Amino acid sequence: MIAPVTRLSTVYSPFADDAFGTGASRTAAELPETVDPLEMWWRAVALGGAGHYAAARTELRRLSAATNDPVLLSLAASTQGSLLRQLGWHECAATYDGRAAALVLPGISTGPGVPERAYPGAAAAATAPAGGYGGRPDRIDAAADALIGLAADALGVGRTSLATRLLDRCTALIERAVADPGVRGTRGPERLRARVRLHWVRAETALAEGCGRPALVEAEAALALAEQGGSVRHRIKSRLLVAAAASAAGELDRAVALADRIDEECRSTALVPLRWACAMLRGGLAAAPGDRDMATSDAAACRAVISRRGGRFRDVGW
């Protein structure tokens, strides 16, 4: 079990704030332009979280052409994987997540006190402000993203045992980084963003195995961590998983109340992909035909917006 977070994670860049902050999402035209590769990644994350899939992919291609830093290249690949996975393309996503893992896992130390290989930007990563959201991601962060992504990809094709093994490997990676301050790039005890995402996929794995109560424990752990960070999107997604797990655990009233709250939050922050996922959940929870029809209509409207923004769901094909 990963130890609880002991202090808040802070966002220190306006670009990081767009990706992981508390404000409403913005379009590509509204977001500032940047020539810095790290800020390109933050910009892509912000665009993807709002459902601007084509714009996010464009930004990731710019990033990949602008740097040879394996950490940022890995993050770009795993973010591409995430965009595909959101739309149901788990097998395609696994190619990108595997590439992301290959870029960073070989350079991580295999024992306490053994430094990782030098790479462009390593010095900046080591001296950047600590924090799970606003700090410069390091090799551990990128490796965690890749492993969590691969676990989610495996889960999407029904391989729950493989997903669990990958999540266990990620947990060990994070715990060792936290315990060993001598490992280059370790940024304090937070690893907050990675921990939140780790609990998400553990909750999803438990749901896939029909284990409602364990799923609820993991989803609640994700929400508790997300509430300590600055990302409204991560708080909303964590609540969405709590709602789904509460339903699976038999807490239907709680699930319905949470789903209604999440729908309002997604509307106010323009987080269309999460609003679509929430509408799908609301449709499954609805007891009255009118509520079901409204949820179905909302899901269709979100899906249409996502399609216009370059997101193609797997059931449509290429």
C-alpha cells in the first residue's frame, strides 16, 4: 500500500494550470502558444482533457519533433495512448504506451542509490519545484504513466491479471522512488498525479472483475488524493469512478446523487469526455424512462461534439 500524501501539490506554471488546474477548459485558440516542449505537453493534456482530440494530437506531434528528451517523448507517447484509449482503441493505445515504457524504463536505477542515466533536461527535472501536478515530470513520472497506461490497455481487452501485474510494478516503482531520496529526479513524497491514476485503474480493474466493494475503496482513495491536488478534472473523474463503484457495491442513491453532481461540474468546466462518460453512467442508473432518455440524449450530444473535434470512437472505425 502506498503511504498517504503528506502535503499539497502546487501548480507553478500557467500551462500546467491549464492542464491540471481549477479553471474551465479552453479551446486551442484560447490557449497560449508555446515553443517549450514541456509546455507543449501541458497544452496537449489540457486540450485532450476537454475533448479537443485533433488539436491535442497536433500538439503532441509538435512536441515529438521539438525534443530528444526521453521523458517528454515518453509522456507524449503515453498521452497519445490515453487519447486513443478514451475512445475505445485499447490495442492501438498499447503500441504508444509500450513505446513510452521503452523510452524511460531502461534508464531507471535498479537499486537504492544507483543514479539513472543522464538525459537532456535531467538537471532541470531534479531542481524543479516538487509537486505531482505542477512540477516538471521526471523519469519516474513518465514510467508510471506508461505502466498505468499499459494496465488500462490490458484491462480494455479483458486481461485483468496482466493489468494487476502492471499496476503492482508501478506501485513498487513509486514506493521505491519515494523511499530512496538518492534516486535522481525523485521529487518528494507526493507523486500525487501518478497515485491518483494508479487508484483509478485499480478501481476499474476491480469493477471489471465484478468486485464492487474493493472498487469503491480504490475509487475513494483516488478521490481523497485528487482533492489534495489542484486538478478539477482529476477530482471529477475520481468522483465518477466513486459513483460507478458505489453502484456496483449496491449504494444506488449515492451513485445517482454523485452522477448528478458530476454532470453539473462537467457542464461548468466544459469537460466533454467526462460529461459523455457521466451521461453513459446516468443512463445505466436511471430508474425512470424520462431520466434514461435525457441521459441518452446527453451522451449523443457529447459524442457529436467529440467527433467534430477529431475524436473517433472505436465502434465507428477509421
